[in-house]
Amino acid sequence: MPRFESVDHLTEYRRQLKARLDPNQLQVLVCAGPGCLPLGSEELAQAFQEALAEKGLDGKVALKATGCHGLCAHGVRVLIRPREIAYERVTLADVPEIVEATLVNGQPVERLMQRDPTSGALCPCKADLPFYQAQQPLVLRKLDLIDPESLDDYLAVGGYRTLRKVLFKMTPDDVIDAVEQSGLRGRGGAGFLTGRKWRICREAEGDVRFIISNGDEGDPGAFMDRAVMEGDPHSVIEGMIVGGYAIGARQGYIYVRHEYPLAVKRLRLAIEQAREAGFLGANILRSGFNFDIKIAQGSGAFVCGEETALISSIEGHIGEPQPRPPYPAQAGLFGLPTIINNVETWANIPEIINMGPQWYAAMGTENSKGTKVFSLVGSVNHTGLVEVPMGTTLRQIIYDLGGGIPDGRPFKAVQTGGPSGGCIPAQFLDLPVDYDSLQQVGSIMGSGGMIVMDDTSCMVDVSRYFIGFLYDESCGKCTPCREGLKQLKHFYEEITQGRGEEAHLDLMEELCQAMAGASICGLGQSAVNPVLSTLKYFRHEYEAHIRDKKCPALVCRPLLTYTVDPETCTGCLACVRECPVAAISGKKKEAQEIDQELCIKCGLCFESCQFDAVRRE
Amino acid sequence: MDETRIAQILSRYEGDPADLIPVLQDIQDEYNHLPKDELKVVSRRLNLPLTQVFGVATFYKMFSLLPKGKHQVKVCLGTTCHLKGGPRLVDSVSSRIGCELGYTSKDGQFSLETVGCLGSCAQAPVMMIGDKYFARVTVDKVPKVLKPYQK
């Protein structure tokens, strides 16, 4: 990779790069995104490499381990270009057949082709699947195209094109104008207008300013930022260079949570490559603009996703939030004006500059422009990452893209926005999803986690889970959050253990009002959303726990009873081996019995039984 | 205390107070915990009060004042994993490696912790041993997952 001394040098290099690319070259793209990686993407890519070498194809077929292909449910996914043949559930054993049939003889392997879960129809090409048809990928566009560790790949798809326009044809004010006109709102959760934030920062007093990319993706159930950082790290860097130029910053930081080691590795490599190529450092492309990026790693604290806590953490302190104002745009890192935007926001910037703000603003709803990435998980057939225009309805996302609920079970709720969001019931399935509509029904957009729940999920338990999570993660600085969560946790324990009283529900609501109004940061203020939304839409479930001492969804442990059905039990003793308290007894090959006094209701027997002989009531 | 070992870590930094967290991360990675004497050295070299060093060392979850096991087991308890049986997985792993949640086993082989979300929600329930991910770990798969790591 040369060091680019001018824009023309870069343009010429890109032209040569493209000229060398053969559009008809066979490509094997193995998904190594967050969903497929645990299923063995690395081993699979290795096997492809060996199989290709064996057939003497290693020079002819391009093999790439790419970022997320979107549809995590049926991993590992493999895409064969240029024909766009999409294979799913590919294992090591399938590699020789794919190489022989598809790569050597040009024949698809039917048994590995993706199928529409609703109709069961074969969908040979990627775009044949309804999951992909309804999407409008912008942030995710390059994920299944490029090798995330190759700068050439990124340049070949138009990477770092914005630098020509931004550094040489636009003033910083032009850039801010463009971002403002695009209507882009922060993708981290609160949805503040990005352009306005940039302008506040640019107008703040002082010469030194900072840029931060928030990659502390702590919301359980959200992994879009991980997918972008691992699969397309240069987009984030390119967006940050544009932002640095716009507000006059010379130093940027990417804050990545330590649970994402691969993201850290990929970003480090990408920063190194960008420095070598002259996109970062002093006098970028001889424009006179200096900008560099450092990586700051999180150390395992959810609250550091909050911007002021994140800044404290970079400064070397414990991650305690600060009261705002002053906002970081006025006084942030080391007390200096700082722009802090989420990873997905930064990844949107290059496209907005390239295609123009009007193009971007044409997508979405009146007050929420562009597209949004959602991580669609839980009880839905097509779990994975989806990117749709703002204003797409929940029903479209869950049923058209997501393929509905597995096993024909009924939909109960969708949880959006992580622990700060709420549970949305079936009556709002036709709600167009944007920042404002979600807030109206008691939830938030958050970072875009979307967890679908069916009738096997207990809404009291879900809310108890979030409160427990936030109780653990509260930094403890302000009283409403620290003590409020402690009390809420106590109420949930009482209710789920069968000791709840109806008066508790009113007290919980009252407590939530105090927390929402008086907590310092978003963690405490929005911690009430899971409680209030479930109390509003699923009060009957709370009442069943309190009045009948029953958990209708059979989730809350203390309210369950496990018994063995003597008719179906084969006496295989699998449950006996699993039981941690030796509560199950009986002879081999005879029906077993559970001692209700000893049973701790952990459910391990239920899960380990291969014959469905353990009953849960 | 091995003076050269800690000096080597500190030599990668300029001694700025803002280097505290990266320094502690390096010590945690190399020593598998944060030894008390080494923290005192850090406090002197970065010119920070010992209270701040200990404050940071005990605030963040990745730091541990006690040695962690050779194999660090992390069970995901993100929302999806919670719904798909994560809590049962914690119980099962805990009883099989003989180690309470948040502790290290007596033989020093394993330590067990839970994490908020590993970001592989589509494969819930998920767990990690060291840097390796394991997908859809239902309770019946636990013995097979643990076997290569058990002596």
C-alpha cells in the first residue's frame, strides 16, 4: 500500500485497483460475523482454503472471511459470487461438495440453499429471500463484500472517497450544513440531531477539540456496532475524519468494550493501515488537515456507554456520569469541547457526504431520517441484523423480514432499546418504528436491539431481569438510581417468589416516577421503562404472580413444580446425573421421583430429559 | 515482586494519569489479576493517589484483585441468553467445574463469571472459554464443551 500524497494519487490507485478486478472472478465469502463466528467460521474458511488448494483453484477463486451477512439464524452462511448463490448451515463436511459442484462444475448444491421459512420455497440467490428483499442496507452494505482486514477491498468499493470532497471542496461549515440537512439523529439511543451537536461543538470556545466514537455497545441484545467495527472498520474511521475536519479536532478516540476483542484487533489494524496510506496523521493528502485516532478499551462497565461516564473512563477515572449541562460538545474530554457519537452514526457519515443530504433525507419519516440497523433476536425465525428505512412497521420487521415466530407460537411482545427500553405488546405491531413513535408507546429506539418474545416468556421475569442487570451496573453515584433500583429489585424478588402484594405495584409506579425525574444520567432515568411498560401492558401477569401465585409462562422458578411422569420415564438416569441437589431418586430403568422438599426448581432435569418425561407446572 | 516485569509494562506508557486504565488492563492480561504491590508501583509512577488506583481497580468488572483461573469461563446473560436458558447454563457449568459464580476453582483451572452480552444473540445461549465462543450451549452440551479444558 503506497502512502497517498495527493487526491489524484488516490484516484489513480483506485482506478488501477478496479481495472485489475475481474467482475467474473469466482468468490467464496464466508460469514465470520458475530452470529456465525461461534459456529466455526474460522475453521470453515481454513477448510475452504485447503480444498481450493487441493483442486489447484487457490489463485483463481478469491476466498474471504467477511463481516456479518445479516441472517445469523442459519449460520455459517457462505455466499458464492458473482452468481450470488447463498448457502446456509454450512459445516466442514459440506466444503468438498461446494468446491466440487459449485466452484469446479458451476452447479448449485440444493440441500444447502436457503429456504423461506414461511413457504419453504428454495431461494437460490441471496436476494431471493424476503429477509433481504425488504432491506435497504447502507451501514451494512459493505459487510458481505469486503475483507475487513484489506484496505484495498475498502478502496475498491469507494472507500475514503469522501476525503476528496470534504478536504478540498467543502468548508467545515459546509460539512456541518450537510449533516444537519440530512436530518441524521444519533444512533446510540437518545436520537439527538447529529448536525446540531457538531455545530454546538464547533462554536464552543477553545482551540483543542476531540472526537469520540462510542463503541461501548452494552445493551444486551444489540450487536450492530460489533458487526460494523469487525466487518467494516474503515467506515467508522472515514466518518470520524470527516467529523474531525468539520469541528476542527485533531485527535479522535474509539472507545470499544473489552468484551469485543476482535473489534479491537480489526480497528487497530485499520487505523494502522489508514496511517500508512496517509488518511490519518499529519497533513492528510496534503490538505493541511491533521487528525489521528487512538483506541480506548472499556473495562467492563455498562454505565460507560453513557457519554459523560465514557469520558471519565478515558481520562482514567471510574466511570461515573456527570450532570449535564455542560454537555460534552461544550466541555467534554479533559474539559474541552468533544463530539461523541455512536459507531453506527459515524458509519452513516461517508454515505451522507457522498450521496448528498437530500438523498439521505428522502428516506425515513418526517422526524427520523435514513435507515436504522436492528438486531432482530429472540423468538423469531430469521434472527440477525436488518437495516430498514425509519418508519418500517414492527410487523414488517418481525413477520416479513423475520419470518415470524418459530413453531407457530403466538407473539407476546417485542423489547426494544435494551435495559432502557420497554416491552411493546401485539396491539402496536403496526407501529411505524422511529424515535418518536417508540417513545409514545413507552419504549425507546436505543441502539436498535429488538428482542421478540412469545408466550414462553414471562414479562415479570423479563422486567426483573432488566432491573437486576441495571442494579448490578448502576455506578452508585446518585441516590435515586442506586436506591431505587435496589427497592425495585426487592419488589421483583417478592413477586416472583410468590410473596408479592398488590400494593407493591402502586409503590413501584411511584418509585419509577421519582427515579425518572431525579437520576443524574440516562441509566437511572430510563431504568423505569421496562417496569412501567410491563405494568401498563402486562399487568395481568403481575396479578397472576401475586393473586394466584402462578407464573403463566412457567418461567419464575419458585412458583413452579417439577414432577416425573411415570408413564413416559424410561429410567435412563440423565436427570439424576444432572440434578445438583440429588433430589431425584429411583431404580435404573424404572420411573424416577422428585423429592419436592429437596428440589430447588433449577429445571436442569427438565432440560436434560430426552423423553419429555419431566413435567413443569 | 518482579520489578522488571512491571517496569516493562510501564515503559510502554508516558506516565500520564490518563494511562491508568490501559496500564491496569496490561497488568490484568499479563498477571491474570492485579497484585497489590504492583498497584503501589503504578500509583507512584503515574503520580496518582492509591485510592484512585484501587477505586478504578475495583469499579470495573474486568479487573480482579485475586488471581483468575487458567481458563476463564464467561457465560452470557444478555436478554436473549436469559430467555433461552442462560441462568440454567450458569448452574450447570458451576456444578461441573466445581466453582461458584465469581470465583476461581480450588485447582486454579477455571474461573466463572457472567457477562451482560457477548453480542452473539442469534446463537443463544452463548458462552466463552478464553477467546473461544460456544454457540447454543444447552445444558446437555456442557460436558462436551468443558471436556478439552479439564485435566
